[in-house]
Amino acid sequence: MQRRSFFKKLATGLALTLAAGTFATATQAADWPKRPINIIVPYKAGGGTDAYARALAAAAKDVFKVPVVVVNKPGSGGLNGANSAVNAKPDGYTFMMTSGGSFLLSTLTRKTRLDALESFQFVAQIGLLQTSLMVPVNSPFKNVADVISAAKANPEDLRWAHSGRGGFHFVGGLGFMQKNGIQVQDVPYKGGGPTRAALIGEQADFGFLGVQQLAGFEGQLRALAVNSDARDAIMKDVPSFGELGIPFAAVSSPVIVFAPQGTPADIISRMETALEKIAAKPEFAELLIKRGTGPVYQPGSHAKTTLTAMKADAAPLVEGLAKK
């Protein structure tokens, strides 16, 4: 009898504990947000992902009653910031916004326990970054064919710039060269801004960087082609590899907001709804257009499907890359 009474009390205690935990989670979600929301950007300020984060923070002022704070944590191709975000408390006050393509490729080409598809919860996609072939404004290369011809004739004399091995700009450039039978020395830089500065300073002969990096620097750079079938929706004056008939690797990067695993479902849902509202605001679009980009919204489930498909497409390109 006493044994039965003990187990009954134990079961009742466990039920009360679970109920209390559920109530606490529900209360936490109901009060959210009551303090600033941090958005970790795993790259230096000045790049394409950072531009989206800062536009979001500015446009979020009448969507949230609290500030949205951009926290730059660059390094290791975006993995430093991702490791910081994955270990953050899952309370709805820390999210990560990153170049989904670069994050995926970094996890495939570097030694890390992170999995781009499983380590985080997908909240939403709010933008799209496309890489492009650029040259300094005074470059002798007037078109893509000039670059290919020079690389085939004198490969040891050319250098190309990108924002880090394993990132989608690097893989896009690598795919372009593989498909066109060329190979020249690559020079990695830490982020889109430094890559652009290096190219402007003629430290490299050409580079693969976000087409949006051309905005405001048209007098110092020339974009020869966008790495896609069609022209970019914002930088419409730049032709695409597809229309030029140049072989290329279809690698791009959705800008995705992630949350640490364990973040309450209600908070994920409310953040997703908030991001959809922000992405639809004219203010958000205006801030991005100044940087050569624009809003592209997809819910979290669609963003995960996009990245899953990209993983399958990118696998052949990264197969020969050594883990770093």
C-alpha cells in the first residue's frame, strides 16, 4: 500500500513539474519581447548580409517595442558567429542572420560540428545575395571572354579575390573556372567589404563578390557578369552568365534568420510573422536598394527546402575541397 502511495505521489510531482515548465515557457513566449533582440551576423560590417541586418534593425522600430541590435562576430568563414549563436540561450533574444549558401558551404568544407540544416531552427528568409565577376575599373578585361582568355594564356600571372574559402562567392568562382577550364591563384579576404577594397586597390585581377557591392562604387569597379541565368532584380545593368552563354555554377545565397534549437515554437512563429511584416515595408526595401539589394521573403520551411536543394547541387563542387 505504501509502495503504491509513493509512486502515486511521484507521478503527481512529475506531472506538476511538467505543467510548471509548460506554463513557464508559455509565459515567456507571451511576454516576448521585453528586452532588446540581438541579431548575430557572422561577418564584418560592410558586407551584403550585414546590410540586410542593419536594414532590418532600422525597419523593425514600429514592429517591435524593443530595439533590434546587430552584433558582428566574423571569422572562420562565418563559423565563429554561428558557434556563438548555436550556444546562445534559446529564449528568443538571440538570432543569427547569415548568408545561407556560405553557411552551408562552410559546414561542408571545414571541420565543424555544425550542420546548416539541423543545428538551428529556420525562422525565415528575407533576402538573396548573388555573386558576380568583377574587375577594377581600369582593368584591361572588358568582358568575361577577356578574363577566360588571359587565364588560359597566363594562369600564373593572375590572382582572383573572394571573401573566404568555403563561402558561396568562392565556390561560385571555383565553379566558373572549372567549367571554363581555367585555374589561377585565389586570394581570400575576410568579408565582402575587404574583398571590394582589395579589388579597387588592384590587389587582384578579378574577383567574385556580391553584385550589390557595386552600388556606390561604379567609378571604381566594373561588374562583368552575375553568376546566374538571369540578371539581378536590382543591379539590372549587369549581364548574366546565362545570357552571355558562359558556363557557370548556379550558386547563390538566401539571407536566412536562424534561431537556436529549443527556442519556443510560439516565439519562432511570432518572429517569422514579424520578419514578413518588415520585409514588406517600403522602408526596408528603400534601405536595401541603396546597397544594391532587395527584399526576398520566404517562411522558414521554404528556406530550409531551398538550402536542402542547394546542398545537393553544391556537393559535386565541394567534393574536391579539403577540410580546413
